[in-house]
Amino acid sequence: MKRDPELTDFENDLLESIAQAKRGEHARVHTPAMIVARRGRPLGSVASTTKARLNMRLEADTLEALRATGKGWQTRLSTVIAEAVKAGRI
């Protein structure tokens, strides 16, 4: 049975890539022992203080204006409310 030349080329390229990685030329070689499967979020990606989920109703034009400020509008709104509470305005 004749071997597919494309498969042979792929195999040769793969073996060369592995050899380069082992020599440290391109990437670090990870052994199964080094790879530990973890579920959930990466370590350090969760804030130490948690936030509570809230459902609230806003006027349509107010919500539109908040969203128009771009990504992160909910965080900015939370900051404004927290500052108002600390200042005693709420």
C-alpha cells in the first residue's frame, strides 16, 4: 500500500516541531503531569468582594443614555451609586 505523500510531509513537519519545542526553540513542552485539569475560573480572576444581582426598572431614556456610554456602563453606574451612598446623598 502506497503512503499518502501529504500525510508523510505532515508527519515529518510535526516531528520537527516537537524536536524544536524540546530544544526550547519555540515553545515549552508540557507533559501530562504538568497539565492539571481545573474546572471553573482561573485563579485570581474572581474579586475578593462579591456583588449581589439586582433587577431594577429604569426609564427607557435613562437606560439608553447609560448604554450609550459604552462597555462597562453597569460598573460605572455601580460606582456612582456607591459614591452617593458614601457621601450620604442616598
